[in-house]
Amino acid sequence: MAISIPRMRNVAANSLTDAAHFRIPPAVLAAIDSGIEPVQAFRLAKGISVQELADATGIAADRIASFEAGKGGLHWTDFKVIGKALAVPPELLPND
């Protein structure tokens, strides 16, 4: 299950990093609220494919796709790289 909207807002509000000043686009919030993983929601909002994100991050496309499908497989260091590629604070990306 994806991170909840209240939890995402709480993380952003209480973060000591850029997440405290990051505005989550309404379309991303709606996508996450409907059950889409945050990585996928932010990726789709940027209009890039899984392969394009893989190319930008050096993370295998199948690992990204597997994570977006709810099967896990990413580590905190992956979220940092993905966050940079998507211009999103990485602490908003992991699912709970």
C-alpha cells in the first residue's frame, strides 16, 4: 500500500530537508490517494517512462517497475537518486 496522504503531508511538514518547502502537485496527491506508489505518481507527473527514469538514475528499469507494482526492491540510496532525477525530496518516495 502506498504512503497515505496525511502521512505524506506530515513528512513534508516536519522534515528538516527540502521536503518542508516542497509543494506536492494535486495530481500527484490524487494519484497516491488512489493507490499509485509515490515514485510512479511523481514519474507520471513528470511525463517520463520507467526506462527514462532508469536511464537517468542508473537503476534497472525492472527494479523500478517492480517497486511501482508494490513488490519492493528499492533501497534508501535508490530513493535519493530517484528523488534527484524527479526533483522530489527522497523522503516523500518510500511507501510504508
